[in-house]
Amino acid sequence: MMASASASNPVPPQVLLAHHLQQLKLPTFLREYEKLAAEAAREGLDHVRFLLRLAELELIDRERRMVERRIRAARFPAVKSFDTFDFTAIPSLNKPLVLELARCEYIVARENIIALGNSGTGKTHACLALGLAACQRGFTVSFTTAVGLVHQLMEARDEKRLLKLQAQLAAVKLLIIDELGYVPLSQTGAELLFETFSQRHERGSTIVTSNLPFEEWTSVFQSQRLTGALLDRLTHHVHILELNGESYRLKQSKARRRRDGRSADPETGKTISVS
Ligand code: ADP
Ligand code: MG
């Protein structure tokens, strides 16, 4: 450890300052102080205003770094926002509700969101955008698919670290579980997923997306009792987003073909992958 500078200290003050600012974790101070000092001298800014500017820059940068950290921690498969979301493409979706949800008050109130709709209608895009908004507003977020989460839970159980994972899952402010319903779950898988919902109930917000209407969720959990108890918890405080319509990708590729001047061959139309 370096001691504080004294008149006889041979170490130049810039070196000491750099060291102290690193210790204090003030990287923006360190990066900007020389430039700002020169500016302050030119503009005749006093010391307090000079420090204030530096402190403001550090705060802005720190906030940006924290948002980036939350986005990395969320493990989004892609970063998407509502800026690139075309609401006119999906008239069944309640746009005012979505924009309200993007303000994240439901997270403070620990309410849930369920997005339902057929494949390709923007469910994942919408929950990625809600997740991004949450990161930007200071909430911790974790993104996973239902199958991925069940895998994680089973692996943690086999490795005797289930409690730790469950505690992590319960602590995150917003848990996004995408694609419930594409694959039926094993009994253990269903029970572990149910426990996750239970442990988060009224503690944090959960977003679930599914291609299946509620009536068909029993086919995923393979138990009427479990499905009932789960829906009971999940829908206690819930906002439901309905995304029903034509697949966005399918619509895009049809439009592309029209632009390319090729006739829309119904045979080809059928073979387009809309996964
Ligand atoms: P889902 O999860 O419902 O199957 P996705 O969110 O994966 O659908 O959407 C499929 C693709 O189409 C993605 O690349 C997504 O960004 C895009 N997409 C879907 N709906 C919209 C929309 N309304 N506006 C812009 N892009 C959209
Ligand atoms: Mg999806």
C-alpha cells in the first residue's frame, strides 16, 4: 500500500492520484480529470464546480456500467427493445398495456406477466424488451426457457446445490421463463418448476410465455393438481398479453417474396420454416 503523499515523497502526484482513484473505484475520475482540469482552468471554473463535473461524469458512467452488467447477468439470447417492435403487426396485443409494463411498475408491485400466442408472433421479442427495460431501470433480471430452467434445476439437484440455485432464482427481481409448452415436462421437472414459481410468489415478478392456452397447460405439467396450484399462484397478480396472429417471420418472408417479384406459390408457402 502506498502512503499518502508528502512533500518529500518522490512519487509524482499523478501516479499517487491514479492509484488512489483506482482503489476508490473511480475510473471515470481517473480518465477525465486532466482534460476537465484544463477545461476548468480555461473557463475559470472553481474547484467545487470542477469536482462536481467529475462526480457527475462518474455517476453517469457508473449507471451505464451497471446496466451493462445487469444485461450480461440476465443472459438474454439477444438484446431487443420495443424500438424495433412493430405493434401494427400484432393487433391482438394491447399496446398501451405493454408500454405501461415497460415502465416496470409491475416489478415493484411483484406482479406477473403471461404472454400467450402461437409461434412467431413476437412473444420472445416482447419479453426480451421488457427484460431490457427492467435492466435499464435498475432491476436484476434472469432470462431462461422452461426446458433450460428445468435442466438447470435437475443438474443442481444432482450436484447437491439445488438450494443455492433456488435461492438465486427467488432473489432475482424479474425472472423470464420463455417457451413453456413446447415440450412436456417430466414429473420431477414439473415439480421443480412449480417450486420455483412458489418460491417467487409475491417476492418477485415472473414473465412466462407459452404457445398454449391455459386449458392446455396440464399437458405440460401432466398433473391437473400441479397445474391448478401453479396457475393459482401465477395468475394471482397477473397481466396477460395476447399475441395471436400470423407469424411475423412468415409474413416477412411472404412480403420479401412479393418484393422479389416471385409469385406466392402456395406449395412453397407451406414449406417455410416458422420455428
Ligand atoms: P415467438 O417467441 O412468439 O415465437 P419471436 O419473438 O421469436 O416470436 O419472433 C420471431 C421473429 O420475428 C423475431 O426475430 C422477432 O424479433 C420478430 N418479430 C416478431 N414480432 C415482431 C414485431 N411485432 N415487430 C418486430 N419484429 C417482430
Ligand atoms: Mg419465442
